[in-house]
Amino acid sequence: MDKLTHYAKIIKQILREDGAHKPSHGEIEALLVFDDEHHSYQLMYVGWDRRRRVHGSIYHLRLQNDKIYIEEDTSNQPIAESLLEAGVPKDDIVLAFHAPDKRQFTEFAIA
């Protein structure tokens, strides 16, 4: 199995596991969005919390340049930790939600 296929499998498994946990309030659905053609993977919450509309990305990850780019992470449990636990090396994880000039100050890849 090539590296990107392996990483896609890991990402999908993590998103499925996290998506199985329904928010404790509101009528909110976890929505998984997997686009293998463009190597883009998301976990979104969609629904209503009383009168407030809920529609947003919890996680958005992309595979690019043989690395995992974390484009969005609004969770309480950083997905980078789950990726590390799954065996992905820090050098293959880019915290893309940080500006390129700030990534050097993280313990992860800069690009």
C-alpha cells in the first residue's frame, strides 16, 4: 500500500471514530465528507442547537506532497495527536491552519 493510500485510510478511520460521538445537545448530525479524487477529508457538524444553526467543519485534512495537511481543527482533541498515535511521523503532518511563517515554531513539518 502506498503512503497516500495508507494515510487516507488512517484519516478516514479517525474521522469515523470521532464522527460516531454525537454532540450532547441540539439536533446535530456528524457529516463525513470524503473526496478520494482530490484527497480531501472532513468531519462536519450540521443541524440546530435550539434556534442557532450549526454548520461547520470540525476537521478538514488534505493529502498533498506526501504529507497530511490539517487545514481546520476546531475540536477539543487535536487531530494531530490522533495521527501521531496512529503512527504518522511529525515530519508528515503540516498544521496548515498556521501561517507558513509561523509553522517553523511548531514541532511539525512546515510544508
